[in-house]
Amino acid sequence: MGGKKKKTIKAMEKESLRKKREKVEEKKKREDKEVRKSTIPASVDISVIENIKKDLNNMNYLTPYSIYSKYGLKIGDAKRILKILCSEGIIKSVGGNARIQIYVPSS
């Protein structure tokens, strides 16, 4: 019936130091992820991206599945490439949801 005992001062100090250290490490990891997002996936050839840019004029819309099926890429790589092209202003997002985005070429 006594319940949980109060931690000692030393234990509370150690816990607060550990939490601060974890926050700093987590922030560094988030910054590293942001830097990686803007880069081209390692498994994709630059020539494939150039082919996608050339074929944009022939396509009415772009989805990750259309890139996957036409160029033989993984779905995740196709999503990343489309995000990169969108951030460069080559294509723009017109719809979709959290699972799929629909893009059209910018005119």
C-alpha cells in the first residue's frame, strides 16, 4: 500500500541529464534526415532521372506507380524522385493523399 517511492536527488539528476542528451541526439538525427531528403536515392541512376525529365512532355500526369512501371524503379525511389522534381519546380502536385500523390508537368 505504500506506493511508488520518491527517487533520490542523484537519480533525478541522472535521468534529466540522460533526457537532455537524448533530445540533442534526436535533433541531430532529424537534421541529418532533412539533408538526405534533398539528395537523389543511391539506387537510382542519374540517366533515369534525365529520361524522366525528357518524357515529362508526353505524360499527362505522374504517379509513383507510373514511374515504377515505366522505368523499373522501386516505389519508394519513385516517390523520392517525384518529390525532388516537385521541389525543383519541374512538376507540381495537384492532388492525392498521404499514401499517393498525383503530379502534373509544370508549364
